[in-house]
Amino acid sequence: MVKINIEYQGGLHTEAVHTLSGTKLQTDAPLDNGGKGASFSPTDLLATALGTCMVTIMGIYAERHGFNIKGTKASVTKEMGAQPIRRIGKLGVTIEIPLPPDHAQRTALENAALTCPVHKSLHPDVEISVSFVWAGFCEKAA
């Protein structure tokens, strides 16, 4: 079990502390919801969690199978929706892997990303598109 302590700082800011490591992060409400956009919003953190989880799970797979994906990058876009309530409507993920498109572990790595715990925890109403770029070759996966 992991515990995260969160304190409301006022002015639509929070501070969260990861109790195991002591690492802190702050959030701010986004501009379109009354904040200053001075930091990650809570929904930005969810988008960030998706990208970091996908790349982390790929890294775990690669390490367990004796190869390296160092330099892999992910970019996540987030679009909010307002109907029927304000929520994340769409997430777009692009993952750039510095390996050739014919890499023997390509399918397994892509599957690892698509089955990460954050991806599997998101509500099915959130539209998620994922593209993989293999050493300059782009292919949409989901």
C-alpha cells in the first residue's frame, strides 16, 4: 500500500507528499476552471500517469527480457469534455521508441504499454488513442 498525503493550500493549490519517498508535488486548477495554470492540474496528473505508466511497463518488460529502451519518450495530449459533466474526454499518447520497426519484441512492448495499470483503470468513456513511433516509423495502435 502507498499513502499520499494531500493538503489544500488555498487559492486552488494543493501539495501532495509521497510518504514513502518524501517527494512533493503541487497542483493548481487550470485556467479554464478558475486557476492560474501555475502547475499540473489534477487531470494533467492523470494524463501524466498514463504516459509514465505505459513507458515504465515497457521498461520493466525490456529489462526482464535483456534489452534496453533507454531514450524512449512519451507525449500525452488531454482534451476535457463538458457533457454530461466536466471530465477528461480524450487522451492521445505518442510513444517514440529508439528501436527499429522490425525489432523482435515490438508486439510484446506495444502490448505491455496498452495493458499498463493506469490504462486499464480508466473509464471506457475516456477516448484513448495510442501511436507508436519506431525509430522514425509511426503506426497507430489503438
